[in-house]
Amino acid sequence: MNLTQAIRELRELNETVPIPRRLPTEQEINDAEAALGVKFTADYRRFLLEASDVEYGTLEPAVVLPDSGYLNLVEMATEAWDEMELPRKLLPICQDNGDYYCINAQGEIVYWSHNGMTDEKWRDLATWIDEVWIQEA
């Protein structure tokens, strides 16, 4: 599955919620990159722009919208790096009960447990969306 297919599938599965999120602007994504001091991969940037408003299953990926509470990417990453000792080479994109799904510079998604690094890894964001977010929901 490629990212286009993964996003299409997510959009089809999107659940109706009382107060839906909106998609971020390019400027909000740029602001998050600046605040974190990182450059998002092209796939992650595309996901944020096209599907970060999707509500499906129990996983809740981070967002770059103001006033987004515990889902705020900047706050999630800062807490993970400073308090959970997540290596700064990993950007947490989804918190799961104190553990994190993170994207690395190569665009792979890796699972980081509060106990440290694991060997769980997905080759790209589309594979993670399909295998973890969609299939495990």
C-alpha cells in the first residue's frame, strides 16, 4: 500500500465525531517544524495536510493544530524527549499508553517503548497506517 492508498482508506474509515478536527495549514506545519527544530519527511507532511483530521479506532496520531491538548505534536515530542528520554533522532507521531510510534530521518516508523527501543519497525508511514492503525483497529 502506498501513501495515496493509505490516505484514501483512512478517509473512507473516518468516523463521525461531535467536534471534528480540521486539517492544518502549511504555516501551522512550518511553525511546528520550527518549534521542534526538525524537518518533517515529505510523507509525514502530506499526511498532516491530507489526513491528520481522521478519527478512526483507538490510535490518535499527533496533530499540529493550536489548542489540541495531549495530541499537540510539539508538546508530545517535547515531553517524550525531555521526560521519557526518547532519542531526539526520533519524532513521536503517536502516543500509545506511554509508548510512542516515531518517524526517523529515513521515513521509517519505529516503536519506542517506555522501557526503551524495540525492534518493531515499519518501512514507511503508509505501511504503518495500514498494518497498525487500520488493520489493528
